[in-house]
Amino acid sequence: MDELVRAADDIGFPVFVKAVAGGGGRGMRRVEDPAHLREAIEAASREAASAFGDATVFLEKAVVEPRHIEVQILADGDGNVIHLFERDCSVQRRHQKVIELAPAPNLDPELRERICADAVRFARQIGYRNAGTVEFLLDRDGNHVFIEMNPRIQVEHTVTEEVTDVDLVQAQLRIAAGETLADLGLSQESVTLRGAALQCRITTEDPANGFRPDTGRISAYRSPGGSGIRLDGGTTHAGTEISAHFDSMLVKLTCRAGTSPPPSAVPGAPWPSSASAAWPPTSPSSRPCWTTRTSGPAGSPPPSSSSAPNCSPPATPPTAAPSC
């Protein structure tokens, strides 16, 4: 503890306390005031021990007003590494990603090139093989710093697949089987961006209860569809029982378009599609385009078919982007 407190003075506040064995925001605390550091270290350590079986934590300089930019890479057993451009994962709640965009909007082309080049250089330096993601934080002055590497396919890989037309899951399996990027017909020059894509993580969380994970039975469900709409989530349907033993994410909705809308067009943009998974009944005029509440008060019975909510979207689009 004393060593960490001394180190924090050298690093400078604000700092993050982070779990060595963790991720996803668990075992993580931001500390603005030195007087709160010991308490934050103890809390993060307890959470890390509970979540990961390892109470070890480290300190890291906090990046002020950051954007979360990550680069998808593929590397084969011959040492060849390419990037498939970047994703912007800055929209988060409790350090959990909620919305992902590819490519990152309003990113200077020269900065994009530097970040992607650093991701490739990093993967090559450590002798990485297969699909992975190198993650950075971008500060308000345009400086990017390394956070971590995820050596696996991530939830948000779908937006990269949509804008590059590269099947990352297939590529990972074929590289693991010994094939090279050349065998896959991939090179840095062959990977190009086509349009833009956005992914929303649809979770069973209750906005009226601090967005805590919810449990119960989905009484009504309607999948979105149409051109440019991709839905990943084969286990979600009417009658699905949502338990407390798994992550609260139910499905991933990915929408693809030929071009990125200008920033001024996003808040009032019409809905490309809508879907609902809801119980108890909610008012269409008050709920967002996705309602994922799946249970009622503790001990309440499942709804009857006559009480299933009307999952039709409002007659007119919202005047602002849904808060979900």
C-alpha cells in the first residue's frame, strides 16, 4: 500500500487503480484526490479478488477527456501482421462498452495511420499470432496511449467485419490451423473500408433501477431486420428465461450504411429499425427504441399472453438519440 501511495505522487493525479488480472471495468477505480487513494486501492483489490481470484492492482495515469480507440489486427505464424482499421468504443457505462463505431468518426487520417501502425508494430514485436485487438486511449490533445491488448475475438468485431467484408472468426480458425494471411487472400493493401457500421449491445438491464441486470422471462420479442441490419443473438426469443448466472448482454445489433452521417445528423436521425423485448408492459411513448426489461417486482408471476406489451415503435421517430 505504501509503495503504491508513493508511486501515485510521482505519476500525478488523477490516477486509475486497476486489477492486474481483470478487465471490463471490474477492480477499477478513478482517484482524483490523494486522500481517497488508500480507500480506492482497498476497494479495487477486494473486487479484483472476488471477480478474478487475484487481488493484485496497479496504478496508471488517468487520461483526461479520452476517446477509446481500438485497432483490429490479424497475424499469422510467419510473422505477417495487418490491421483492419479501428473502432471507436467511447460510449460506455461503468467502463463497459455500449456502442461501437467503425471507422472512428472525426479521426484525423494521419492520426488513424499512426494508431494503426503502432498496433501492427506492437503485435509484431511480441510475436503475436491470430486475431486480436490493440486498444488505445486518445486524449483531448490528440495523443494516444496504449491500454491493453485483447488476444481474442471481441463483442464488437461485427462492425469491423461489416466495413471490411473480412470474416474474422473464419480467419482466426484458419490461422490457428496453420494458414497464412496470403492463404486467406489478405494483405494490408487488400483491406479497405466500405461505408460505416454501428453496433449496440442490447442488455437486460433496468433503467429504473440504476441499470442493474434484470432477470425473468421475455414475454414478447421482435427481431429487427432488413438491408444493412445484422443481429447476433440466437438464444433470445419470446419465452427465454433470463437468469442471473450470465452476462446481461442478450443480443448485438449492428447497422451498416454506405456512408457515415455527419455528426450534426446523428441526434435526430430516423430509426433504421426497431425491436423490443419487454415485460412488464411499458408505454411506447416513454420507452426507447429498445426495451430489454424482462422481469417485474420480486416474486411477481410471469405475464399472461393478454398482458404482453405492444412492441410496435412509436409512430414518429424520437427527437433525440435514445438514451440507451
